[in-house]
Amino acid sequence: VNSDGSFVGTFNTSGYAWTNNGTYQITATYLGIDTTISVEIKDAIGTVVTAETATAPIAETETTSAYEFPEGQIAYDITCSDTSPSFRGNSDDSTLDVYIDATGDGELTIALDEEIIKPFDDGSFFVLVNNEEIQDFVQEGNKLIIPCKVGDEKISIVGSWAIPEFGTIAVMILVVAIVSIIIVSAKTKLSLVPRY
């Protein structure tokens, strides 16, 4: 969800759930706020692009070292699962964790933004599937093509750093610190400048 309350979602329509004609309802949820749109599919062959915009009120978030990215913030395509993966950034481990429910063999193609995770100095990432390092992935710049097979649940992409929403968290901590100093100074007559 952007700072103005708008959001964008991308859906992989190659799965079996999208093969029937009809009206599909898509519900976006962010911090307990729901917005629903309807998309109608009729004898669609090929690629159909539908754009809908919705806004949601902005809510406050809590501070953690892991951050779950909203749908549409990371560009991806997955062929080993019928469901959309969830993404979680972890600044402690410098990883982007992708949680999937692989129901078949295929691959995850993901385009990484340096604002989310940055590669090592040589421009590379390394990848763990179910906590085991793999070598058979393809990297083209910041785009990774990672093979996945039935039963895979977690893909971790490791870089030199991953900062989830650090700017917002830093501002919140700074505001709390300043307000705390003002309150303590006012209540205890504490002076930061010595009086002569």
C-alpha cells in the first residue's frame, strides 16, 4: 500500500483456478482493511490486462525486523504453484524469504529491486530452497529464475543487505525519542543547557 492509500496487485492467471469463464472477486486486505473488486472473464484467449484502482485508509504499523511485502510490490511469475507466494524481508539475515506451496515442478522468476534487497559486491545473490543452498538458478542482472519442485515451501534469496521499510521505522523511532525527551525535560525541570 502506497503512502496515499492506493495499491497495485498482479495475479498469475496460468493456474487452473482461472480457466473457467465468470466473475472473479479479488479482495485486498491490508492491516485489517478490505477492498474488493470484480473482474469478468469471457472466452479469453491470450493475455488480458485489467486495471482497477482502489484506495484504503492509511494505518500505523508496528516495528519489526521482518517485513511482509504487499501483493504487487515485487514482480514475479511462478509456474510450480497455483497460489501466489508471500514475500518476507528479513534485515537480520539480509534475506528475502519467499513462501510457496509447490504443487508441481516449475520455476519462480523474480525481479529484485535494490530498495528491497541488494546483491553482493560482485552483483550476485545466493539462493536457498528449503534451507539448502542451490546452484542451478539463473541470474540475469537483478532477475532470478529459480527452479522449484513439488513439496518446496521456502525459497530464501540472500544478498548484502535487505532493508524492509527502514525509512518509516527510523522516522517513527526519532519522533518517539524527541517527544520522550521533551516530556522528561518538562516534568523534571531537566535542562539540557547548563544555567550559570
